[in-house]
Amino acid sequence: GSHILSVNQLDLDSIHTIFSVAERMAPYALREKRTRVLDGAILGNLFFEPSTRTRVSFGCAFNLLGGRVAETVGMASSSLSKGESLYDTARVLSTYSDVIAMRHPDAYSVREFAEGSRVPVINGGDGPNEHPTQALLDLFTIQKELNQGGRGIDGMHIAMVGDLKFGRTVHSLSRLLCMYKNINFTLISPTELAMPDYVIADIENAGHKVTITDQLEGHLDKADILYLTRIQEERFPSQEEANKYRGKFRLNRSIYTQHCKSNTVIMHPLPRDSRAQANELDNDLNSHPNLAIFRQADNGLLIRMALFALTLGVDSQLEKYECAVNW
Ligand code: CP
């Protein structure tokens, strides 16, 4: 029944619980079974910043458990644009809903909102700070992908590439990975877009190895996981400023084949920037079996269903409220 604002609230036990409930969601996500366990419940899905995957998968996850979704899309459509505080917004909207998912362009805004909320709030991304549900679905994907090849998370090598300064998914994922043993981090970014010092400190204090570089080639040969990110142009003061960095690091089939192990798993939180001047992950890898980007998005639905079931305390009642699939 509590908020999910940061990965720092989690430990290995709670992560394992979330993953085991997520596994039990597969038949419902695949429409093999149906449950109405959240019949009558309402999700407030509040997205004050653009989103495709996170917003729609939060909404569909809630629908798949039998609940209903009330949405606010964009800052302009909400009274925040008239100067209303996050506290007042939360106080009001939390009367209408049983749980709230929220994305907002400012760091720590979701925490501020949660202080005014009378129901649990789940952080769907607060500016450049954190994206805890993405980190959980990334970790869930990493575990599945590595286990399939007989590998595990302990001792693995991960290369994170791109905008590590503003990329909130890598901030959250790094902290989750810190809970495992002997992770080798290679952080590849333009110097100006390096991983924040406080995240690097967390990694080092947990005893993991960190290599920091601004070169892609020559640093990929040990990676079990290659995690690419987009230049977060919406966080830059101008388009021109962001353009300085777009296209600096690109992965395509020929670079992958030349520089990575044959079992390197390719990940990206998406959206990837498909415009020619950026194109950090080329379409010529779309059919590659090691490309896990759409499996990440698929896993996001399971993770968000699990988080709702656990937050609302119905994870043991999924089967009890099963009903027929009638389409
Ligand atoms: N990965 C992710 O957060 O995607 P959206 O911005 O489309 O929600």
C-alpha cells in the first residue's frame, strides 16, 4: 500500500517478490486467462510529459486486472498550467482514484505529489532523476535473457551508452544492479553527458568495477548487456545544444558483429531516435535474436501488473476472480 518513488526503496527480497508475481501475470497478459480482481478500482494515470510505453502499459496493466483508468495527458490539459500546486492536485485527484501513476518533467516532483496523495503513487519518470518501473522491467529482462544463455546477473558486464546524465533509466537501473555481486560497469558517453557523480559513488561504494570512457569501440568486447540510450533532447536548453551529441554513438549490425560477443544482449528503454542525425540503434538489427528491446516493453506490462497487484494487496486473489475469456 505504499508509494513507489525510487529504486532505493527496494531490496533483493522485494525485487524477487515483484518478479515472481510478474511471472504469474503472463497468462492474463497473453489473454489465455482473464481476472477481474481489480473490478471497481480506478487508476489515475497522470502524464505531464510525453510517453507511449509507460503510460499505455500502466493503463492496460490496470485494465487487464479488471480496473478502470482515468487519464490526464500533458501539462496543458491540467490545472498545473494555471499555477495549481502538486500538493493540491494530488489531494484532489487521490480522492477519485485507488492508485496513481505519474510522470512529470521535474526531478522529485512525483515525491512532492505523493505527499499530498491519500493513495499510493507510482513514479513513471520524474525528469532526469528516476524511472523505477523501467529499471524493474529492465532488470527482469536482463535476468531472463542471461538465464536463457546459462549466465546470471552476478559477475556480469554491462555497457551503458549515450546520455547517461539525463537518462533516468540508467540512474535507476545502476542502483538496482548495485544489489547484486561483482558487476562490471562500462559507462560510455560524451564527457559532458557522463553518469552523475552520485550514481558513480553508489556503484563504487557497493564494490563494483566502473570504467568511464567517451569511446564506443574498444569497450564492448566483454559486455553481456549493451544498454543504449537516446540523447534526452527535451532536457537540453536548446535543440542545437542537443544536436552536438546526437549521432555520436551508433550501433548497427556491422559494429555489433565486429565489436561485441556473439551473445551480447542489446537493450534500449525506447523510444529510440530513428531520425538520420541520431539513429543510435539501427533498424538493420531489428531481426537479430539478441535484440531485446521489444521483449523489454513486453515485460513492462507484466511488471506493472505485478506492481498494481502488490500495491493494492490482491496478488493472492488473481485466480479467485478469474472469469471467461469471451473474445
Ligand atoms: N521507456 C519509456 O519510458 O518509454 P515512454 O517514454 O514511451 O513511456
